[in-house]
Amino acid sequence: MKRLFPMTAALASTALLLTACGGSETGTAGGGGGTGEAVEEATVGISQFVEHPSLDAAREGFVAALEEGGYTEGDNLTLDLQNASGDQGTSTSIASNMASSDADLVLAIATPSAQGVAQAVTDRPVLFTAVTDPVEAGLVDSLENPGGNVTGTTDMNPVAEQIALIKQLDPDAQSVGIIYSSGETNSQVQVDMAKEAAADEGLEVVEKAVTNTSEVAQAAESFDTDAIYVPTDNKVVSGLEAVIAAAESKQIPLIAGEGDSVERGALITQGIDYEQLGRQTGEMAVRILAEGADPASMPVESQEETELIINLRAAERMGVEVPQELRDSADQVIE
């Protein structure tokens, strides 16, 4: 079954504001560099930090929402998709390219790309998606009132619920290893939340920070813990197969920050739907392009509903017996 996860006070306030604010506002930051006029033909730049299933799904959902809103690629929509392949320098270069382009709106996918684009593109609307904490990342003044030309959707996960799954799988578990990228603000936010949740569960946390995807395998193999947790970290998720291999070798569960990683071979998550998150962002883009909505007054949107996804094939490979109670409550079971 789908579940509502506890949000921070700020996220909760955002959710309340969406009913009042979603889709009705008009302002001065519309397409065409801030004219406030509807754009009949649109050019949209997309800066994606790295390719992996969750970010790809967000991009595909965004484009689908544009089409549903009347913007079809090859007809009245031109898309300029650029991918940084996980390299920060390339991401910065892409942001500069977007700033000098004729795009009516720019979408940034993942925190590193969003930070670069927000700094470089200041004269037209910028949307972000798959960003965990937009305020901590310096993208918006607040979730309720972004205050500039930048807004979008957050992929803040129910980290406490994800960590709680460790004890639900193994009540005797005493420790969890967490791999994350030291250069990603979104990851540090989740690690801090995971440490607090682990303390509540009586779990010791062992952290391993990496600087690039090539270091993921060594970090995963070094754990001597009862479980491994991977947040929605772009570099680690790009190298997820190495973490899966380590969990299988050590015969311990791998808990993921999102569902696509479970489909790839992690054991379990309580997570959001990235395709739907991208659609939400695309709907925001349509309001900006077609109605002249102002990003400054468009609250950052989030997903309140999450899904419990279990991969029983992964559980077998990791030597983990999933309790029937968890199986019965799952929204999706991969067998």
C-alpha cells in the first residue's frame, strides 16, 4: 500500500500551499526571458548530471508532461538535452552553455546540475528535479517562496522509514554501512538524517565517502556491518552494481533510497516514484510556458506518497528471509 511519510515542517507547509498556489499564479518570469507572456513555441534546455534509471525516469516524466500540456518535440517544442556524465566540471560548462542559449526555460536534473544552472542562468525560468534539499543547496530562499527565477520538485526521501526497514528485516541487526558522495549536498543531508534514524533504532553507523563512481566497489567491500544503505546519491547509484555484489557476497540486505535501485538488485525501499516526480516538474513547466507563472511564487513541490518495493530475487541472493508481514504490506514485489 502507498504510505504517507513524515515531512519536515517546511515540506509540510509546502504541501499545504500547493492547493492554494498550484497552477493559478501569473507573474513576470514567464518564457522568453521574463516577459510574462505565454510561449506558443518553446525551447527547453535540460541539464542532467548523470545517467541512471531514477534521473532518466524523471527526465522522461518531465517530457511526457510537456507533451500532455501541448508542447510536442519536433512540432512546437525544441529540447536541448545535455548530460555531464557525473563530472562536475562538465556540469558547470553545460550550465554556461544554457546561459548563452535561446532556451525559454531550463530544467536541471539532480543537485549538482541544479546548483550550476541556478548560478549561471538568471534571466529566465529554471526548474529543478531530483534535488533533496533545495534550501540547503542554495537554490531557493524557502520551499514556500523560492524568491527568484528557480523552483522545482524535491526528492526528499522518507529516510527514517528506510532505515527502520533494517530492523524489520533483522531485529538483531546492530550496524549499517552507508556509502555516499562527499561532494553532493543532497547526500550529506540524507546521511545526517540516516544517522539520526539509526540512533533511534539502536544501530551503529559506519560511513564510507567516495569522490567518484570508481571508488564505490572498494567502499562497499570494506563494510563489516549487518546491512548497507544507499541514499539517492548520484555517483553511488551510478555504480550500484558493485554495492549489490558486495551485499550478496556478505549475505546482508541492501536498502536503497528509491525504487529503481530495487529493480536493479537492491533488496528493499520505501521510496518515491521518479517518473511521477518528473511529471510534476513538467506540469510546473507548462504553467510557466503557457500561463506565464512566476517561479518566484511557485512553491517547491514534493511527493507525499511513497511505495514499499521488495525484490525477493535479491533477498534470496543476499541470504535474507523477508518477513511475511513486509511482503503483505508491499506495493510491489519483484519475484
